[in-house]
Amino acid sequence: MIAYNKEWLDHLTLRESLQDAFDDGCITKEEQAAVNEKYPVGFYTPNIFIRIGLYLLTLIIMLFSFGLLVLMFLSSIENSVSGLLIFFSIMGYAALEYMVNVKKHYNSGVDDGLLWGSAFSFVAGTVLSHNLPMLADCIIVCMVAMYFTLRFADRLMAVIAFLSVLGIFFYTCVEFGNIAKAVAPFVIMLISAVIYFIVKKNEAKNYVVHYGHCLQMILIASLISFYAAGNYFVVRELSNSMFHLNLLPGQTIPYGWLFWAFTFIIPVVYIARGVQKKDSMLIRVGMLLLAAIVFTVRYYHAILPVESVMTISGVILIVLGYWLMKYLHEPKYGFTYMEVSKKNGQDKLNIESLVIAQTFSGETDQGGTKFGGGSFGGGGASGDY
């Protein structure tokens, strides 16, 4: 399904592991170069600055091309804009397949620009040009984002696919009346949790090895959406604006105490679980959501001026960060301030074994023991010996 050369993707993953091993001093530069030569990668992948430049240039070319297409059909543009967008999307997708399969572009900026230009043009031609229900819009976006994620392993497309799935469930609840609207936050929390555990269970499987970055982004997005669906500010303000509750300042939503509890408890659970499982993702997301707690409380209960709150919070964070740096200078309970390798010890052994095998492999004689050649009698004896 994936458009890129799978063998080269495997070699690229191996090269990243070799780079980690080299940074940790496990292998030498010569050994790294020897293995890289054995496992070539034929992708065109420039540095980040060239990639950004090619991405912007590709988008500009696509905009000018679409403008030229519009000028050609200017007399009937009002009736043909949807068809032009879809046609332009197909042309952009064809160019994307050509650049990936023939020109071997991989994260070059050109394939990124063609991908997003093609996807946006198709969605604009089907969604923005028609007055479809929001549920139908979410289904179309989900299908497009899912396809581009599976085909090109784009991590941002994976997040859009995930959000569109949440949108499908949310607007399905909206269609079923007031009771379903009331339970919509809990439905979103449930779907986010289910997706998180499914992805977490399968992220190490071989059949998703080329989608590792996409799965990581989905995990982060599911953790954030689980919290957002239970955050008091999000639930109250969205309910007030979308469902026309007309709440006055100081009024609360039904079961407001429960959403206040979610607002405070979920980030703490993330951090505690992250510490227990040594999961840096949970810890970082939990630390980020602590700021959401402060914002939510500050929005409804102004205890101090915002300048004072920011100053005090900054001082506390600086002091806490400095103390943790000093405390974790030596590893304690599985945590350390010092930078560690991305790979575990078993991966290092596998890489070292590979390096040894490739470094000391050479041409061997496959012909076995050869007899004969003697000039007179004997089992291979020769007068020339």
C-alpha cells in the first residue's frame, strides 16, 4: 500500500539506528560507512531548509497552475469550480505518484506540497463547494486523510484522519437529539481511549513498521483529545456555542463538577502512569496539560492578575527544573537528566553483530577442496611441487 520503496525504508531505519550507535560510541565511523554501503538508500531527501523551500515553491506552482486553469474556464467558473478542483486534485495526485515512484522523492518538500495540494483540492471540490451536513464532511475528510496516510505515511494526515473519526462520532451524537448531545463528551473520551490502546498494542508489530511516526502522532492526539473532551472549559464553551445553552457568567453545565474533576485528575494520572511505565510521552503530555488546568481555573476564577500568575508560575518552573536537573544528574529509579541512547541494549547488540558481519565478510572460495594437477601418478601429487 505504501508508495515508497519498502526496502529503502528499511535501510533508512537501519541507518538511523547506526547513527544512534555511532553517537553513543558503539561503532566507528568506518564501520558505519561500511554498513551504509551495504544497505543503500536511493531516496532524494534534502536538508530541512531546502525541503521547506521546495515545499513552498511547489505550492506556488500549484496555485499558479490552478489560476491558469480557472482562466481557461472563466466564462463558466460559477458552475464548474467544483469540477475544476477535483480535476486539479487528480492531476496533482498523478504528479505526486510520478515524483515518488519515478523520481524517488521522499520528504523532499515536493511530495509534501503535491500531497497537501491534491488532498485540499479534492476536499474543497467535494465539501466546500456543496452544502453537505457536517457528518458527511467528516466522512469525506476521513476517507481522504486515511488514504493519504496509508499511501504516503504522512504523520499530519494521520492526525487529521484521527480528528475526523472523532468528528464522525460527535456529529452522529448530535443527530440523535439532546440525550446523545449530553453524552457526546463521554463518547469522545471513550473513542480516544479505545484508539489509544489499539495503537499502543499494535505499534510494535511488523506490519506497521513504516508507520511508526504516524502512530506516535495518533497516540499524542488521542491523549490530548481524551483530556479535551473532559475539560470543563472545552465542554462548557462548546456546548454553549453549538447547542445554544445561553449560559450566563457564573452558570455551570450539567454535571459540571464531574468535568472539573476530569480537568484536574487526568493530567495527574498521565504523569503518574508515565512515571510508573517509564513512558516519556505520557509524562510530557501530562506536564503540558498542567498548563491547561491553570488556564481553565484562571478563566473562571481570577485569583491574581495574569502577569502575577505568569511570573510566579515561571519562577516555580525554573526552580523545579533546576532541582530536577541536579537530582537526576545520577540515574535514580530509572530516570536521569543525562541524555541516553534511543535504542536499548538489545538493539545495540544487534547493530554491533550486523557491523561485525558486514565488516569482516569477504569473498570466500565456494569450490571446496580441489584435487588433481599432478604430472605423474598419486592423488594430486605433482612434479612441480
